[in-house]
Amino acid sequence: MKISIGTNVKDGPWGGGNLFAINLTNYLHSEGHEVVSNLKDDDIDIILLTEPRKTSESSAFTHIDVNNYLNYVNDKSIVIHRINECDERKQTDFVNDYLVGVNKSADYTIFVSTWLMQLFEREGLTQQNKKVILAGANQEIFNSENFLPWDQKQKLKIVTHHWGANWNKGFDIYQKLDRLLNDSYWNNRIEFSYIGNLPKNFEFKNSTHIPPLSGIKLASKLKENHLYITASKNEPSGNHHIEAAQCSLPILFINSGGIPEYCNDYGLIFEESNFEDKLDEIYENYEIYYNKILSYPFNAKKMCSEYLTLFNELNKRKKQILETRNIKNLKTTNQYLFRIKNLKINK
């Protein structure tokens, strides 16, 4: 098959959507499939729409580009829309409506959590052909090799990491944790490190801040710690806690968004109101949660295998899918302008 993934891949630290595209591309190549990140070819079997907002640097093509492709180039491609974003994550007020509209271009929809799928159902997304595929990280990089669990003799080293610097990433809790270190009760027991970008004018007083890392450097730095915390609010999925879990760090995680779907049974859940109590609980019972994380099931290979299985299933049902859709109702640009644009792109 020839699959087009709508992501402009970036080098270095960039975020979960970027890593998803890298992992899926590499897996599909290993399985003998061709992968592109554009709509230039006239024989694309599967179009995976990942970032339809043209203002995003990571967007390789929008739903309008897809509609043009179906109407003017190849009407036999199957379109899958992967949704991993929502207004609730960054307190915006336009993303949900936009993605519900975008979804009309898709034959099938993939969500990164049940929480997100149910959110969009409430928002009016009517697509019946849908499923949840949970995310995963590259196990060749994020694994338990050289990780040493806490020996309960030294301080418990706690870590988190985020590419995004939005306050909803959990900075209220990270700030609270930083302030707890003013108290000798906690200062004598724990340390806290934050890897990644910070909100403007925000700084830690008692914690270690490390600039963004990626790949092996990130995995190595995570493994220097014993416990991972995520306080990210309304996160559809999030790669950060997955990477840490695959390195065998037990997870202290907030009860918000899709995160519990990934972390339940592999760590300890907390609410904003009981954070300090839960921190104390996981400190006192570290070995229990370490043993739980050893059976953590999610990784990129599992995720990519589920994507490929779906691609194959949809490709087998292509005739049925094509018969039940009406691409003429999709919003397009003028065919003449589309041809001119393509000529410029293909020069």
C-alpha cells in the first residue's frame, strides 16, 4: 500500500504528534509499505489526516487539500482522520468545532483515547466508523535497560517532561511540588526535576530545570530518576508518561483527560485536592507500584500494528466504502486554482 501521513516531521524535541508520525512511518516501511507526506501522487491508497490546521508547522496538508485530491486526482483513496486534540487541553474555543467540520472529509476516525472520543461525540461528531487506538513510544529508545529502581536509601528522584509550555500541562501541581521542597519533611525525602519548556516568567525555586531533550538523551535522563509525575489536564493521550512508563518509572498521575486509560493499574492516581497525600502514599509503597509498571503494555510497535491492521481491513472493504460516500458534497477549491497550485508544488 501507499500511505500518506499528513505530518511535516521535525528533528529534535517537538511533541507527541511528531513522534507518532516518525514511529508509524518507520513501522510501515519495515512492513514493506510506501509512505509519503504529501498528496502529489495519484495512487495513494490511504490518506491519514493528522493535523488539518494549515497554521500549524506540522501540517503537511489540510482537509481541503484532501477534498481536492479526492475530487480532482484520485477518488479511490480512503481517508482516515486521527484526532488527538481538543479545546479543553489549552482552554481554546475553536478547535472542537473545527475538527468536527474536518471530520466530514473522513471515511474513518481514530481517537487516541475513549475520553476524547466521547468528548467529540458530545460535540456533535456523527462519524459511526471509528475506534480508539492508544499511543505508544519507541521501545528501542524508551525501555528499562540500565534503569535502577529506588533503593529507599537515597532521596526519591521525581521527574516529568513536556515540550509544550501551556499552564494546563500541570504547572500548578509542579509549582506546588516545588514549594513542598521548602519543607524539610519533603526536602529530606525527595528531589524534583523538570525537563522541557516552561511558561513565560515561570521558574522553579527548589527543583532542577533541564532544557527539552529527545530520543536517547531523554530516555537516559528519565532513567536517572525513580518516579514519574504527570499533572497534565485534559490531555487526550500524551506521550510523556508513556515514555517514562516504558522506562519502568512508576507513574503518579492526575485524574484528567485520557491519561488514566494509559496509567490505571501502573501507578497511583491523584486529584488536585489530595496530591500531597498521594505523593506520600506512593513514597511509602514505591515497590508495589514499581512491580506494577513492569507489566506496562503500551509501545509504538503495538500501536503501529493496530494502525496497519486497520489500514488492511479498510483497504479490503474499499469498494463498499467508496459506494457509501459522496465526495461531491465536500468543500473544495476551484479546480483551475488547484491545478496551478499543484504545478508550482511539483516543479
